[in-house]
Amino acid sequence: MAGDTPRAVSGGESPRTTRLEDDPARLKAERDAADRAYNDALTHLDHAIQRLPEDFPHPPPVPDERQITSLNTLWKIDWPASGGGLRGRFANAVRRVVASLFEQQQAFNSAVVDHLNQNAPVARQTRESIATTLVLLYDTMAELIRFQSLLVVFLQQITPYVDTRDRDVAGLLRGLSGAINAVADELLKKSEAMLARDRRHEIRVSDLDAKLTALQQQVASVRQLLEKR
């Protein structure tokens, strides 16, 4: 409109802003930077893969139960039979004096043997549980390491896959561009042919107009001659 005035362009503003997709050099630089960042991250991930320790713990040894049978037999204190005579009376006197001590010792022996009998199967089960847990832990860590390795291998295939897709898309774009160029060339040829035909038609019309004008002039001259006679 006549009343509109053009907007002034500031000194720091470019009258035409280049879009990212229109700047191949910038696109390539950003793609290279992204590739480097991806490869660095992949390298760090590869180095972070766990390793099974060489000194992986072993289960504790099997509980020593070799003396359990003997303890179950020897815990009870058996008093020897006292004989007759002076020796027998002396033994009975001593037995009455130390009887309480032997009873306490026998009670202690009984408690110890009972405790060992109760804890022996617990120790066996604990050892078996630790052994099973260590095997499960080892197998789980091995599977985790295998998964991590497969993950790194999978991620390493992404870049070639993307590059293949890019080449595929680039090939399709080149084919599409060639087809568009071929159609554009054909349209251009047809347009030029139509323009040439239109120019020839205009030339013919101009020639006909000139001939018609000349014929009209001749007819007018003949008519004037006839009128004079």
C-alpha cells in the first residue's frame, strides 16, 4: 500500500536469514560433531562393561562333623561300680563329695552336645545356601556382562545402519531430482515450442494484416478511378 513504509533493517540483522537446511557446510559440521559425541559415548560404554573378578568368592568349607558321633556317645559320665571293703567305702565317700561337680559337668556336656546336634544341620544348610547364592550371583553377573557386550555390539551397528539409510534416502532423492529435472526439461521444451509457434502465428497474422491493408488500399484506388470516369 502507498501508506506503508519499508521496515529498516538493523545493523546486526541480516536481510536474509540462512536456514540450517540451506547450509550444507553447517549441516556437515553438526553431523560430524554428533558422530564424534556418539563414538565417544560408545567408547565409554564399552570400557564400562563389567568383568568377572578373578578372585570370585568361594563357599565356606563343609562343616566338620567327624566328632559328632563320639560326642553323642561320650557326653554322659558313667560312675564305676564301687567295690566292697575299705576301698569301696572310700570311693563312695569321694563320690558324695564330688557328685555335684560331676552332675554339673554332665549337664554342661549334654547342653554342648545338644547345641552341636541342633547347629550341625543349620551349618550344612547355610553352607549350601551360600554356595547356591554364589553360583546364582556368578551366573547373573555373567549374563549381565553378556548383555552389556551385546548392547555395545548393537549400538555399534546403528551408525552403519543410519549411514545405509542416509545413502538410500540420498539415492531416492537423486532419482527424484533427476525425474523432476527431466519433467522440467520436457515442460521447458514444450513451453519453448509453444512460444515459437505463437511467434510464428503472430508473424503470419502480421503478414496477413499487411496484405489486407495493401489490398484495401488497392481497392480504394480502383474505386476512385471508377468514380472519376
